Amino acid sequence: MLRKVTKRFLSYKEPISLKYCDLHSPRNLSNELFEAFGKDGLGLLSISGIPYYRSQRQKLLSLSYELSHLSVLDKAKIENPESGFNIGWKESSSQYPCGTFTANPIDDYNQDAFYQNLWPLQSLPSLRPTFRELSTTIMKTVFLLAMHIDKYMELLFPYSNSQSFEGLLCDSHNHIGSLNHSLSYNQGREDNDFNWKNYSGLLTAYTCPLFINTVTASPLPFEFFDYETGIIVKDANNESVHIKINNDMLIIQVGFVSQILSGGVFRPKPTTVYHDEKFAGTGRSEFRMLLNPNDDCQLQCPDEVNAFTSNVTENEVKEYWKSGATFASIASLIN
């Protein structure tokens, strides 16, 4: 018997949004943080009005098309199979062309992880400075948000030795940026076909994608895509919600480490990427940053009793995490 194909309606929603100037103000952002990252939130929020962000995003995402179309020889020079392709260039072997370039925006050589960034310095020399410019802007923005998260945690746990989100991020040399270019295709809308993912880390930052005409190799007008991100989130009711942002917004998402450090107040939500049929055949470029503590950082939970509920996934986190467990040990078990 043929399996019946069902298409579900995806509701569109704009996440809780902050202005960059909010991060520099003495405003109490506790309500916004709870609505965005709490149990009933989407596990993410957007930040707009970030200085230089829009132009830096445009420059870097445009380069991802050029990077993906370098010669086979040039791309082979920036591949690192010894790292499991976790650094440098990785090309998908699927029927839908896709390639990802990954680098540490802070250190070209990470002594703790024993890897070295691989830049296409000869074939695409502008990639390194452009990658670092946007990464630096994103990190500074996330660090400011982390400062407000710390203020919120101090209100929630005034008598607990809560770990500082800002301190963990500022001290870390473990941040990773990934630049991706792929060919959009008609995926269909059945939830079972989606590759749902939960992030183990502290915070993840996404840009809105840039769509490229694969014939002319030029970016398509943003207005044509009507705030399209392709990011789908399962909300608190287990419903699929399509996130809408514009090209001035940066998305910040919490992971399981945030759940531990917040005593269960922050709740990550599963996400996936969906390609609508109207975008089939267009190039899609995007950038994301994983902002995490150092691998040897020992994680502490300010409220172990109430940090985890009966949710299956959260029980798994509780099973993996013990007081003082390092970030590397948690990440290896959850990923």
C-alpha cells in the first residue's frame, strides 16, 4: 500500500525581538528572555539594529557562493578529513548540492582541540577578513545579551553560585562559525521527513539566509522572499512553527547547556530547515555561530531539583549530566 502523503499547514511567527540598543540600556529584559527561552517560548529570539551587521552579512553570504564554486583542487586544499571535517570545507555527497566551510573566528590554531583553520588564502583571500568581521560583530552582540541573562539569573537564584553566561563565553576559545551554501529544493511538508535537531551547546546565532540566482550568480532581492528563513521550530505544543525575520535580524537560540546553567528555566526546542517549493533551484547561503564554553569547563546547575521535567529529551540530559561534568563530555553524549 502506498503511504499517504499529508501536507501540514505551517504557521508563520516572528520571534520575541530585541533592539541592539536594548542590550546597551539598563532595561530589565527578564520578561523578554523568559518569553523567548522559557518553557512556553520558541527557544530563540531575534536582535535587530546591530551596527554594521547588515552589510557584513551581505558580504560574507555572497562569498559562500564563490567558495562553493571554487575548483575541486582549491577546495581539496581546505578539507580536513582528520578532524572529521569539523574544520575547513565539507561537501555534501547528497543529490542536492551543499557545502559548508567551518572555522574558529578567534584562533587560527586551537591547541586544546589540535586543529588549524584552513583558509583559501590564494583562491579567495577576502574570505578570512570578511568571516572574522561578521563573527566579531555577532560575538560582541551575544556577549551583551549574555550580560542580561546573568542579571536575570541573579534575580532567579540570588543565593546560588550560578555560572556567568557572559564569563563563560568571553573566556572561551571554542566558538565556531559555519558558512553554508546549498541548492534549495522542494522538500515536502510531512513532519516525519524533517531532520529535527536539538543543540547541545550554550547559544547558537543564525543569520537570515541570502538567496542567489544560480544562473546570474547574483543575490535575489530580499523582498521577493517575504522574510523567509526556512527555520522551523517545534513549539511548546509540539506544533511546527515557521520563523520569520528580516535581513537586519540575528537569531539567538538556546541549547541544552543553557538549560543546565539556568536551572531548567531555559528550554531548547527542536529545529529543522524547510525548503518551500517556490524556492526550488535557487542558491541559499547562510551563516551560523556556535558559541560554547571551553571544552574543559565544568558545568554547574543552580537548581538541580527543578531543572528537568518529565520530557524524554530532558530526562536524557539529566541522565548525562552530573555536577561538575565538562562541556566536552556533555556535548559528546548529546550530539
